[in-house]
Amino acid sequence: MNKEQVIEIYQHVLERKRKRFPNSFFVGKEGKKYMSYMTCYLLEQRLSIPIHEIPLHVKAGTLWDYRLRPPAMMYGWNYYEVIDNAYPGIFKPWQFQQVPNKYWDGEEGQRRAIEAVKYVIEEELKIPLKEIPFRVNMHFFKQHSLGGVFTLFGQSPFQVVDAVYPGAFKPWQFANVPMHCWKNKTYIQEAMEDFLFKQLHFSSYKEAFLKVRSQHFNDFRLTGLFQMAFDSQMNNVKEWIKMQEMKVDK
């Protein structure tokens, strides 16, 4: 049966000119091919959805409302698998507004989550490694339909990125610093040493004591450090630097 004949039968089913599809209509490879014809016809012609917008507009109900659920159940397919049958390899499951049920669950779900984030960072956006802490933030997950991943990792950009690139970054390097990060003395020490000696290029704590300014924290996106660890007080910053200098001298 050719494509036009398959679509005509589908139209008759939708218009109730016939009660059901022919017997054995969806059996085997031919049946899957018929399903792809019908899916493409439904989305592109009957619903007029541009192919690149399918993830934005198509949910399970979109297909089930147009009589595609029974053949999908015959194959044990969810709605994404119906679409992937029609558009093989074009879309990722997580690009859809409605992710297939339990897609992010368990170890397999975590592996998929890591793959999805890595794909968006490296393939779609091509973000250089050094820019990841600034560009992978709360908005990143919303914009790229990765809300499920964000939830899976406790809504922490650092926790997500650390799963994708283990040990590559420190939590304090992120625009959205994890809760309680600036109550951790080790993180404060690491962040301040990086800030003073790698970013501001001071040669010693003595030079840092004399030259560091509150504006420097703003310039290097470390206002959270200044506010939470030092109560937005430069006197506290200088006191901390003085303590470090004393440790070095000892």
C-alpha cells in the first residue's frame, strides 16, 4: 500500500467514515512505515506544525486525540517513540515539553540526564569549558527543556555540571552558587586565593591587603562571596587577608 492510500484510510478513520483500521494494518515493518506516514500527515498537514516546532507543540494527547494510541500500544510505544518512528534521530526526548514518563528515573535516567546536558553544552551551544560556570545557570535548564534534569540534581547547576564533568569546577565558580557554599571555610579559602592571586594578580597577601576594593568583587562576579562570607564589609575582608598573611609568616 502506498503513502497516499495509507493517508486516505487514516483520513476516513478520523472523519468516522470507517470505524477502524483494516485488520493487520500495523503489523511488521510495513505497519511501522504506515504509522510514520500517518504521524507526518497529522503533524505537518492536518495540524500544520513546522517540523522544527514539533517539540514545542506536540504532547502525548496530540497524538492520542487523533487515533494513534491503539497502534502505539500495539508496539508498546510512548508518544515520543511514535514521533521518533516518523522522524528518526531528528529529536531528543528531552527537547519536548512533556518528557516520556519516568525518563529521568534511576541510574538510566541519570545517565540520560548527563548525556542531555553534555549534548546541549557541546553540540548545540558549543560553550567553551571555561565559560560553563557562567552560562549553565537556572535559565539554561528552562530554555533547553531540561527542568527534569535540574530537579534530579537538587536544582543546583553545579551538581549537574559536576556530574557531567567530574571535578572540573568548584561550586563557588558558578553564577548560581549552591546554598551554604559561603559558609564553608574551605570554599572561602579557595575562592579568595583564586580571586586575589589568579584574577587580580596580586603577588602577596600584603599587596592584596593594600589594593583590594569592594568593586573587585562585583567585577569578578563574586558579590555573593562578599555579602555572605564577609557581610559586605571591607574591614572583614582585610581582617581575613591579615589572618592569612600571619599563617604564611608562621
